[in-house]
Amino acid sequence: MIASLTLPRMKKISARKSAILCVLDVGASKVVCLVAKLIPAEPSDMLRGRTHRTKILGIGHQRSRGIKGGAVIDMEETEAAVRLAVDAAERMAGVQVESVIVANVGGRLGSAYFHASVPIVGAGVGDADLHRVLEATSLRTAQTGRSVLHSLPTGFSLDGAAGIRDPKGMMGERLGADLHVVSADSVALGNLLLAIERCHLTVDAVVATPYATGLAILVDDEAILGATVLDIGGGSVGMGVFRDGKLVHADAVAVGGKHITMDIARGLNTRLSDAERLKTLYGSAISSPSDDRESLSVMQVGEEGDSPAHIPKSHLARIIRPRVEEILELARDRLKAAGFPATSGSRIVLAGGSSQLTGLPEAARRILGGQIRVGRPLGVQGMPESAKSPGFAAAVGLLIYPQFSGVEHFEPSRAGQGPSRYPEGYFGRVGRWLKESF
């Protein structure tokens, strides 16, 4: 089995610095590349965690090729689609892209929790104690054949008393830490990174798609009170659960909108391109009384070429509905098995291109329960109208991720581990300020 990949890590962007970033979302239905400028901004009441406003400079998107269920199945076609999307974004932005932040939903995305504790040195909890306990926890996260995407501290404990958000300065004898680790299959992830690197691009970071989507579509109160994000894409459904402003669970299943298209093509004996058109223009996850009276023209494939046929619209809905119910039931069962069942009071936010299917929110309300809404990217300037949709939420979330990446812990800081790079005193503080600000 392939060893775990050591992925690049992104430091949190300074609140005082502007930056130009490029992101890449390689999905089963489309490849999206965004180039944007992050500009320092005043705090927002609705999006309190964000330190920058995002202005889109360039956008490129292409029909995806060579991807199935979030995994690469044809390296040449995947590389070609990535090149075209990046080239379009470069031309629009007038910049040359050298590195990208990448979204990942394939490769059996999954969550695991790890705990460790260390004795406290000194009268109270200090920075050195925090680094030691996080280091001790992160040393336990290695899993054969799995690569760590995110390592998020979710809480601390003092002498067995759990639920402490920030123990710094508190008294106690033993400090514990809980770490939420999101990982993916190393083989699938390695092939995706190889396809991107073949385009002469450097990968700055890899972000789990449900995490990126949640950063783009959730307002602060939703993330704090608790919300579940369902990113229903072409080849998979990504699930992200947020509590107390943190990602506490991530998962994915390899079924999505393309499976609905395949069902239509088989059920109506038509081409995939025609099935996609029927789904987009006339498809619905619920039936209406008028569907029996409306007729659709379908080009059916036969021995003597395509021939038109007329079917009632209700027949199309009867093909779509079982697959939509299967997708939602799979998500419901996976969340319940992980200990995050949907309840009547829970918030569920839908995203991804397939979430725009007519009647899908109503079907989700019936199967999942709770408060359902369709999420769109928030707080982004310069997006064309066609891209202000749930299908671009993950790509926008990748631009927001550098403002939150600092909360993750992968390796111990130099703090408390030997001499500092800067001397103590006034000049030391000036040196640190210059490094962090510029």
C-alpha cells in the first residue's frame, strides 16, 4: 500500500497584507480555476472570521474529463481540462499562475479524532504546554494509506474537565487536547496532484471540498449554532458538519448528479448530452399535477439513427426521483452512523451544481428534516452572474481558506523549543512585527 503523502501546508495570510491567489476545483462535471485578490478589510458582523474581502480577477471553467467520483481515471484528459481552465483564468486576470490551492472530495474522504495529554510545566498553561500537547496529539494521526488534509484542534481539557476553548493562563496539572483529522486515500489524492503538477503548477495546499464549501456559504451564526453542508456535485456528495464555528466531521459518497443523467439516458434510450439537457431544463425531484399534461420531445437512439419521441414530463420525474432519494438517504445514513443525525431543528445547507435541480430542497426536507436552504458564495466581488451559484461554492471557499488555515496544527512551532530567530527586547518585537506584517 502506498505510504501517506506529506502535503504542503499554508500559513494563515496576514490580516494586514494583500495577496493574489489562484485556486482549482477539479470535479466530475467541471474544472473551475479562479484568480482573485485578497484585500484587508474591516471585520463583518455576518462573516466575522474573515479578515479580507475577495475580488475575483479571472475565472476559467471547462467541462471535466478524466474524473469519476472525485478520482482520476484518465491522466491525459484530466491534465488537458486543467490546462484549459487555468489558461482561461490567466488570460482574464492578466497574470501567470504558478501555484494553486486545490479542492479534494475523492479518495474516501473521512474524519477521525485523536486525544493526548501532557503534564503542565509551571504555574499555569503557557504556549510551550499548548505546543507540546498538540504535538503529542498530532503524532498519533498517522494512518497507513491515508494522507492528512486538515488537523483541527476542537477542544482542550484540564485535569479531566473538558470543553475548554482556550486554556492559556489557566491552572492545572495535566493538559489534554482533542484533534479532528480529515484525511483522504493517498492513491487517489496522489493521482490528482500528479495531474496538476504535469501542468507545471505547484500545489500550495489541499482542502477538503465540504470544508471549503462551508467556508463560502455559511454565515458565522450558522457555523456556531450548528449546520450540515451537503455539496452535491456531479460525481460525489461531500458532507461537512460544523459546530461551535469548527468543522467537526467530513465525509463523502461517490454518487451525484452524473448518476441522475445516466439514469435518464438509460430510461429514455437517449444520448448522455440529451439526457443532461433534459435534466437541466425540465428535470424535477418531485412531481406536480400538471406533469401528465406536459409533453417533452426526446431524441431516442436506434439502429437507423436518432428519432424523436414524445413522453409526458411526469415520466422524467419518475426516473429522477428514485436516484435523488437514494443520494439523500445515503447522506442521511452516513451522518447518522457518524453520530451527526439530522433532526427537526438542524440546519442543512445544500451546495454543488446538482443542488439546483428543481424540487431537490423539498425532497431533502422530506428525507432529512430540519431547515433546508440552498447556499451560494457569500462576500465575493467580481463574480459573473453565471458563477454566483452553488456550483462555484467550493472554488470560492478555497479563496477564503487562507484566512482560516492558521487554526490547524501539523507540527510544533519553534516557540518554546530553543532560541528564537529574533532577539528578545524591543528589536526582537520589531523584527517579529516586520516578519508578520510584510
